[in-house]
Amino acid sequence: MNSKFDLPKLMPATEPDVEKDATVVGEQDGGGEHSSIVGTGGRENSAPVEDYPDGGPMAWSVLLGAWIAQFCGFGYTNAFGVYNDFYVREYLSERYSSSQIGWIGSTQVLLVLFIGLFSGRAFDTGYFYHLMIGGSFLLVFCTFMISLSQEGQYYQIFLAQGLGAGTAVGIMALAMGIAVSGAGLGGAVHSIMLNQLFHGRVGFRNGVRASAGMLGALLVIAILLMKPRLSPTSRKHGSTLCDLSVFLRDSPYVIMVTGAYPMYGLLDFS
């Protein structure tokens, strides 16, 4: 009697569908740094990693340019308290109350923060130099216009400083790391300088002209030093309304930005 044994069939080993224990390997060659994902199957997927500048003359010159831009932009806005005090005591005191004069600074701060919704998108799409040059020119021009205003003419001050200067700073608004410190120092330096000019032998008109000339010279230096690193994004991808919808879904950030407006508004009366 013969017995028959069924032997199990040996199945060939198959490659798993999902590669496990993938390892990221960094390679350095003459063309820059690349990362490779190596799986158990021995295949590599190479993807270039963008080389970020870490110090060096170019990086620090851009930082210096951004610091100067903050010094002239937000820094000069922070010094509005000196203007407000002069307007309330002398320049607009006969016909307008302090609350009416305060609308000049409040409008300026509103435009600085609000226009950033649109200027930020324009920066991303490659209009860096357009916005910086245009905003710098508008800020210097409007500051000179303040010096040409007539005493007691509220609308002239409101147009030049409230609308014009606020729009200019909003167009070239920048906020980045160490550069933000330029706004704080600028607020202190401009306040001390304007106080000395307005109440000294120079007077209001020539004092404003002197500060406008200094702003113009510093902003020219800032524009020459700054240079965008990333290539502009396509205008077809995203929009201001799309970016706004993403912004509104981030509740902590919305609360922070909402709280920033009254904080900046209080600077007008400091």
C-alpha cells in the first residue's frame, strides 16, 4: 500500500507593496545638497533641497536693509504722538478738538495694517521693488506735503499724513525677526528728533522737511541693500480672497491681529 504525501508548495518571495523602514540619506555634491529616500527595495528617489543662506555679507546686508525700512516706516508711524501733541497745542488747536485730531493718526494706523492684506500678496508675486520704491517715494512725498500745509487746515494734514503716509507704510510693510527692532528704535529716535526740531529754532515746517529728507536718504540705502531670495509665485495660484479665507480659519492669529490695531492706536496718544 503506497501512501501519498502532499508537500506544501513554495511560493516565490514577492516585493511588498509598501516600502518600510525608508531611510533619508543626504548627499553633498558640486550642485548643492540633495536628499534621497532609500527603501528596502534599494530604489532611491532624489529631490533637491533648497540651499538657504546662513549668514554671509549678502544675508546681513538684506537684514540691514529691512531694518532701515522698518526704522523709516513703522518707526516714523510710531512717532505720531509728537505730531499729535503739536497739532493739539498749536497747529490745529483753534478749530479742532483733540479727538478730531486723533482721527489723523487712527486712520494712518488703520491703513498701515489693512493694506498689508494686498501688499503682502503683491510681494509674493514678484512686485518687491515696485512696492518698495513706490511706497518709499509716497512716504517722502507726503511728509514734504505736511510741511507745506497751512496752519488750521485740517483736511491738508489728514490727506498728507492720515491717508498718504498711512498708505505708503502699508504698501512697504515688512515684519521679520531682528528687523522689527528697527520700528521700536525708529519710534524713539524720530520722536526725540521731531520734538527738538518743532520746538527749537528750526520750527515745524523746516523740521518736517529735514525728517523727510532723512527718510528719503535712508530708504534709498534700504532698497539698494534688500534683494528678494525666492522666485515670485504665479498669480494664477491663489488670490487675496483665498488667502483671507485661510487667515480667518486660524483663530489665534485672528485674535492677535485684531488686538494689534488698538495697540498701535494707543501709540498715537503716547
